[in-house]
Amino acid sequence: MDPDGGSSSTVSTGVQEIPGHSTQHGAFYQFTQQNLPACKPVLTPAAVIATFLLMGIIFIPVGLVTLRASNSVVEIVDRYDMDCVPEEFRSNKVTYIKDVSIPKNCSRFLKVLKPMKAPIYIYYQLDNYYQNHRRYVKSRSDLQLLHGLGYNDTSSCKPLESSHDLPVVPCGLIAWSLFNDTYKFSRGPSELKVNRKNIAWKSDRDHKFGKNVYPFNFQNGTLIGGGKLDPSIPLGDQEDLIVWMRTAALPSFRKLYGRIEEDLDADDVIVVHLKNNYNTYSFGGKKKLVLSTSSWLGGKNDFLGVANLFVGAFCILISIIFLLLHVKNPRPYGDTAYLSWNRKNIAS
């Protein structure tokens, strides 16, 4: 009631006014009442259609450029694990690979279909090999790789943590299963030199593997896995091991073996002299040798280009559909008849 006996009505703002603070805290009251300036884009049909059209115009050229870069990469892939098994052991490959008395030498002939500019990267590819298995990934000791016997807790390396009461250096399943196939290359009478330096990440070489840690007792036990390591070379300089220890996320992966720093011409025949040592036959794995050039985008991978083309084409298709719908059924901007509650009233 007002002093004159009349009634008055007030509108609640949700904020209690404090005497003497109304002007000081005006910005605060605006914030609590959500009256501050803000960007409130209005999604009109024209804006939506233009946005999808612009996305298509951007994505399609990007897809074409990346797909062109991928197609410029020249790649030779050769699967050799089956052909490098002698005929008499084709029915029992596991016996062949485990018998150290049987020579594992094999020769492969690779024809170069397109000119390959140096550097030419050499990869070995393994399929159906799960380096991401939980037990496999955990079976290592990062501190031992960096400090050697100065760090004696190798419990994380089970089941391959010690030999003759001393910790194995390096311990664990990952190091124990080191890839040990070897490759030599020749073109005609001349040998192609393979540069095997700087094939591992610099951060791994400098900060994760010790320069004073030597594999003095690696693969000396009764259970022998993959490759051996030179006990006179520290782990920080054994880049084969460093590359292998960076485990792959997928069951099919490639790892860098080295680089050929000579150009190869079209129709050249490359002779590969390899030793088929690594056992992939026990678990149905595959081994492939890959020679590849690179582009500004990296190696050969069509996925990025195809994905960009798909997204761009999809956006343009959606913009065309929206445009046709808007032309067929236009409506004035701000028409409240299309609100859900108004449609219900009209229907009733």
C-alpha cells in the first residue's frame, strides 16, 4: 500500500538494491541481469546456405591439393615373408624360422615404375602385430633406459626383467622382441648405400635413452627373442632399438629402417638381399618392405584428401538442398506463426 492508501505494483529484478551502490555497480547489475552486449548471430536461411557453400568452396580445393601431394609420392611395397620361405618348409614355417641352422638369406627384385628422388625412405611394415597390447606396452622401464643399472627396479618389465640375478639391460618385452630382419640394396653392379643415422626422434635419442647405458647382457638368457644389440654401443646411439621402442597404436604399422640418398630412375631394378630372421609366422603376421619418397605433406596417404573432398561435397549438397527448400517454401523473417506453441494453437 502507498501512503495515500492506493496500491502500487513493482517489477522484481532479482537483485536486491544496496543504498549508495546503484551507480557504482551498474555494470554488475547488468551482468546479473544478463544485459551486457553479446554477439547473437541470427541464423537466417541465407546465412546458413552461405555458410555451407563457403565450407564446400574451402574444403574441396584443400582436398584436391592434399590428394595431389599424396599421389606425387612414389611407393614400392613388397611382401616377402611367404616367398622367402624355402619350398620344403612352406607347410611348417615356424620350424623354419626357429631353426638357426637353416640360412635365412633371400633375394628380392624390385622394379622402379616412376623416378624416385632422394631421399628414399626404407620402411619395414608389420601387419597383425599388436604393439598396443596392454601387457606388451607396460613391459619396459623408462628410467632404466636412461640410467641403466643405476635404476634397479625392473618390476615393470615382467616377464623379462632379469638374467643371472642381474637386471636385463634393456629389460621388457618390447626390447626383447626387437625386429631383426636386415636389408642390403644394389642397382646393377653397384651397392646402394643406406644411411641409418637420425632415423629416430631427436627427443628420444637425447632424453629417453642414456649415452652411458650399455646392453651388456641383452639376449643372453635361455629365452631369445628378436634382434641383438652391440654391447659396446650405448643405447642412445642404437637407433634401431629407439625406433622399435616407440610402440605403434595400430596392428598394421611401418617403422623407418634407413634412407637411400641416391635418385632412382624409372625401369631401374633394385636387388634386395635380405635376411628373413623375424618370426611373424607364429601369430599369422605379415612382413613387407617399403621404399617411398615423400612430399611436403609427408608419405603417401589418401585419407586426408578424400576426407576433405567428402566434407566439401557434402556441404555443397546440403546448401543446395536448403536453397531449394527455401525457394519452394519461403517465409517472412520473424514470423511468429512458426513457433511451436503457435502451431499447436492453430492446429487446435
